[in-house]
Amino acid sequence: MWLRRSPGVLAEYREAADSGFWERQWGRTDLARYLAGFRDGRLGYFDAPFRRYLPRDAPVLEGGCGRGQYVLALSRLGYDVHGVEYAEETVRAIREAEPSLKVQAADLRALPFPDGFFGGYVSLGVIEHYWGGPSGILGEARRVLRPSGALLLSVPHFSPGLKRLVERRGIPLTAEERDDFYQFYFSREAIEELLRTHGFRPCDAFYYDAVYGAKRAYPAFLRMYERSRVFRYSMTRLNRFALPQALLRRFSHMVLIVARRT
């Protein structure tokens, strides 16, 4: 279920995305086997922005590192990378599978690092799950980043295609806090304005996850995806290639904003 919180922010209601939710999701994974796929430094969608913006001469933090796959991949590529995650059981499992990784359990709103410790901060699909907003997380991100340090932050994209669907369905501006609140979707303009108010200067954007975004925004695409194995296979293969950003901007599920600490 969707409701709009503002013209540029869409709320999705499904299930509260608290630490227990993620422990259940990630606990279904054979973590050692999963992480093995990232020991070669595989970055997937994030290869270009990570290599372009994350510094090699300063530590990097992934805030909300999940199962630790990008902490592992970046470390194998020579980055000095740390990971923080609030799901404590997941952190323990990461340490058992990959003892060399610098991963610890902590609250992103109270990070155990000194001011200006990091040259880069990565946040992938984290801040959208907080109904009260990301002020605490972004405030701490700014504190631990050096001046002009890079923040690479991704959120679900309230894309032009999804906006058209919302308008056709007449989804109202009546979003409210509920026990089943799951996440927010942000337009690029909305998330960039939020970053500016918290002391960051947006400088670039990358759109990704085209197939899932198209399934959410275009019912006809979803019907074809569900009915045709050939279509489903073709779209899955196509999604692995670098589609033009001008095309992805229309319907991608996620947007990664690159910003500098001011």
C-alpha cells in the first residue's frame, strides 16, 4: 500500500523494517557462501560510482552494511573500509564468515568514531526506513566525514514512471506513521534538498535496478514479466548491463546520490 507524504515523497506500508525484520531476512542466507561471490571485488551496480568517488587514501565507512558484501568487495580492492550494522546477529555471522573484515554493531545515530575520521561514507537503502526522518543518521555521517568527504547514499526512487502511476490511481497526501510502515520513496529533487539541509552538496546521481522499478511503475510490464519466461529471462539479462542513465532515470527503483560534506 502506498500513500504520499509530500509531492516528492511516497510512503510504502508493508511491514516494519526494524532489526528483527532484517535478521529474519538475512538469516535465511548461507552467509559464507553468499560472501564468497564478492571476494573478487565485485561491485555490481556500484562499480563506477564507488571507483570514481570513494577515496583510497582515507578510511571509508558503510553505514548499514547489511550482510557485509560491499565491505568485503571494497576491502579486496584495496580500500580501508569499515562496516556498521545494527542487526547484531548478522554482524556476528559476518565476523564468523570473514574474520578479517572491520564490521561492528552500532547505531548509525551514535557512531563509535571520532570527528572527521572518514574520507567516504556509503549508505545503500537505509535512511528510507525511518519514519521520523534521517536527521540523526545524516548528522552523524557529516560529523565523521572530513571536509569535502564523499557521501554515496541510495534510496528508493520516486521516479517519473511511478509518479504517473500514483497520479492515475489518485493516491492521496495522507501518509501517517503506522506499525506497518516500511519505507519512503524520494524524488531526486526531494532527496537532494534533504541532503542540503543537513550540510551536504549533491554533485552526481546514478540510477539502478531497472527491472524492479519497471515492475512497480508499469502494470503492463509486470504482467508480461509474470506470464512470459522468455521475457523474464531477457529482462533479467538486460538489467545486468549498463543501460543509459537517461533511460534509467524514468523508471529505476533506486537512485544513488553523491554529495560532498560542506
